[in-house]
Amino acid sequence: MDLEQQLIAAIRAAAQDRVAYVCYSGGIDSSVVLAASVRSGTQTVALLGVSPSLAAAERADAHRIANEMGARVEEVETSEMELEGYRANAGDRCYYCKSALYDTVQALAATRNSEGVIFVGTHIDDLGEHRPGLQAAMERGVVAPLVNAGFNKSDVRELARHWNLSNAEKPAAPCLASRIPVGVEVTAERLAQIEAVEDFLRSHDVWPARARWHESIVRLEIPPEMFERVVADPLREELQRACRKAGFKFVALDLGGLQSGSMSLPLVAS
């Protein structure tokens, strides 16, 4: 059985004629689940969680990608910012974020006349990582079709290319809150600062990039091949001005380049 058949079979087995509510972000993993659900003939609704931690650019991109595959998207306002555990950012922030999302989706599904199942884009490569959001999913009976089909990240991208999804090569795009150090409170104001800087970088083709929040300092992570352009005028001066406008006093370029999970890297030389 090829990848397409494997995933569609997993979708149908889990849905069992129920409505599939796909927790969709516009990322490659949830996009493949959404595309497979649509292709399987299952009644499918893509639910995009909207909150201050979702960048406006990612929100617009998610709608564009879903439109390309003919999927219907409904936005749902999530309330993780109201949860003390989320704002505290103590290392289990994703548990509270995903709990808020899944609870919102379950409440929405309960108002509909037909039975539903919640799908997420988790794949088997995610299972060995520290992902508190997985606990929230298990507690609520959320289904991961990619796991059921035995998909890893490579399989996800291969199928996305086969289906000509426009985001097949899209890099990971964690939420804006991931730019704030563990133990530092997540606030809407800090998320807005981060988004303003990243919007500037994106609009000047310095992407992918991360604007890491360190009080008065913003630490920029960008691919090393972009260093030379960023430190040369006029972009250097414009970038510095944009960061100050966002509320930062100092701008630092991280020589380590773009690093996943750098907010929790150990402070030792390697």
C-alpha cells in the first residue's frame, strides 16, 4: 500500500462516517492530514485556532493553502491567554495551549447535529520529543492519523510533494510564544513585539527567522547565508529602526543561526 492509500485508510478507519474536525495551522503536517481527509470523502472541517500567538502572516497563509485544496476553514478563538499555566510559561505551556484548542473544538462539535472526531497533525517523529501538547490530546481522545498510518516527517513531505501542496517545503513555524524564554510570562504585548520584528524580516526576504525576546534585547536567528546582507546598509539600519519601534533597545544577531528550541538550549559550550 502506498503512502496515499495508507493515510486515507487511516482517516476512514478513524472517522467511521463522523465529521472530521482537523486542527489546522497551515503547517505541512496538518495540511497533509486535511488534504487526506478531503480526498477520503470524509465530511471535513478545518479549524484554525486564532489567538495573539498566531502571526497574522501565518493566519493568512493557512487560509490560502486550505483554499488551494478546496477545504473549508473555520476560525475558532482560543483562550489560552486566560490560563495562568499558559502565561506562566513554565515548560508545559503547550499543554495549556493545546488543551484550550481541543476544548474549544470539542465544544464546537457538541453544538453540531452530527458526531465528530478531532484530527491533529502529529506524526511518529514527534512521539519521542518533549511535547506536552501530546498529553492534552491523549486526555481528550484526539486522533493522530499520521501516527496511525506510520508516517514520519519524511513521509509527510513526500506525500505533500506527490499532491503538489504549495507548502510541501515549508519549514516549521512554531507559535510566537516559543520566542519567549521558559519562565518568562507570556503577554500579548510581548507577542506583538516579536511579531512586528518578524513581519519586517519576512517582508525583506530574511526568512525563515526567529525574533527571540530577551527584555530590552531582541536576539535574531536567521540562516547564516543571510548574515552579510543583514549587517550591511541600508537593511541593517532599517532593521535596527524596526526593532526599536517594536520596543527593543538593543538588537543582537545570533551567530549560531536559526536554531530550533534555542530558548531551552543548555548554557554550555559544544
